[in-house]
Amino acid sequence: MPGEAEWWDGASIAQRFHDTHRAAYGHGESEAPIELVNLRLTGLGRLDRPAPEANSIGDAHEPVPIGERPVYLDRRSGFIPCRHYDRADLEPGARIRGAALIHQLDTTVLVMPGHIAQALAGGVLAITPENGKLS
């Protein structure tokens, strides 16, 4: 059906439904009305990516946390203080030293102790070890 021009024609949709019903159940009423209860759409395409901003990092600054609570990360450390941040408050250049939690609508990001999260342009968070070395 998808990709065919007649797919959106109501009479064609009804006929296909009745044909499929008849094939599955051995009977059907071709004149009976049908009702679309749920219609799903998937769209695929290409979008132009915006050009990177000249200063994609912004001025380095430490944002204000929205709170702090202890978190338990491992047996050796036990409970440690952990600052909480709202992702919507982070502008490019924001640097957050772990341990920290960054909350947003669809996820929560944990910044481990010894790591730094930096907000970049375009909504990207880059998390790297404080010493700059990836282990």
C-alpha cells in the first residue's frame, strides 16, 4: 500500500480491507462501512545540517545547580555529594564537574567523579576525564 498513489483513496482502502478480511476469515460484507481507528506514519528524509557556529563551545562557566543530594556509586566511596542540574539551563560553555546528574525531559545524564561535562552548541554534551586521558 505505501508508495502507491491510490493508497489514500477511501474506496481503495475499504476494498483492500474487505479483501483481506475475506481472505483471513472466509466471509465479508463488501458494503459494510469501515472505520480507521489508528493510522501510523513513518517519514524518512534528509535534512541539511546547520553550519557549526564560529565559537561552538562558548565562554567556560559553571552553571548553578538546582540541588544537591548524596548518591551511592560504589562500595569503596559509599555515599558522595552529587549536584543536580537542569539540562535546559545549560548554555554552550557550561562546565560541570562530576559527580553530577543532569536532568532533562527524556533522560538523566550521570557525570562520574573525575569527569567533566561540557555543553556545546547544538545541544551536545561532551563528557571527558578531567585529566584528558581516555582509559
